[in-house]
Amino acid sequence: MAEEAKKMTEEQETATPKAETQAEDVVTEEVESAPEASETDEWREKAYRLAADMENLRKRTEKQIADAKDYAVSSFARELLSVADNMERAMTSLKDAQVNDETLQGVQMVSDQLQASFKKARIEKIDAMGQKMDPNLHQVVVEIPNPDAEAGTVVQVMQDGYTIAGRLLRPAMVGTAKKG
């Protein structure tokens, strides 16, 4: 039995170096392939980041183009606001002067066409009367003593305000209620 134990020990000693050599070979292959894997992961990460950057750039460019379309006519629209104001004054003046119906109807048609053009360009009138004063939409010109209205409420509109695609084009010039 002692001889058999000796033999087994010798076999284990010769087998152990072979197993160790094989294990070292596997570890060496893994270590050598590890830099390639990490380099591949690094390039993959760079590709993902580049794709995300390109997508963000595309979205930002689309938004800038949409904004340019919406707001490119802003300066021209401001010029037309004085025309709209004068059309309203003309309508009021013609109604008060009691001119013939054809003249009044003609001016009304031109005014309606101007308002339709405003609507097409997404230019909207600010409804200020009776609203709480909003410094983003209203410019207070005068405070009017009014016991019936809450302080800061718009009680008079001197000049209509307008927005274009939700952005302020011209603030409404208003008079607000003042307690007193």
C-alpha cells in the first residue's frame, strides 16, 4: 500500500505541473484578449456617445428651424400691428360718423382679411380686459381708482397687445384698477 500511495503522489506531482501549465495558458489568453475587449468596449462607448450627440444635434437643429419659421416675420408683424390699430380706429370712426353701409362693409372686409392673415401667421390678440395684470403681457400706463374692481385688474385697454406663436410681439398698454 505504501508503494501505491507513493505512486499516486508521483502521478499527482507530474499531473499538477501539466494542470498548472494549462491553467496558466488559459489565464494568459484571457489577459491577452482583455485589452482587445476593453478597447472594443471603449470604441463601442464612443460610437454610442457620437450617435447620441448626433441625435441631440438633429433635434436642436429642427427646433431652431421651427423657431426661425415661427418668428422670422416678427419685425414685419410689428409693422402690421399699427395697420391693425388704424383699421380698428377707422371702423370706430365710420360707425360714429354714420357713413353709408357700403363704405363700412368695405373697411370691415379689409379688417377681416387682415385678421385672417394674422391668424394664419399665428399672431393673436391679447385679451387683457378684466384680467389680472401680467407684467409679461401688459404694460401699465395708468392706475385708475375703481372701487368695483380688484386692485391690479385691467379696467381699460389703450392699445391691444399681440403674441406670435405664443411669444410676446407687443405688450398691451393698459390701465389697472387702484383701490381708493
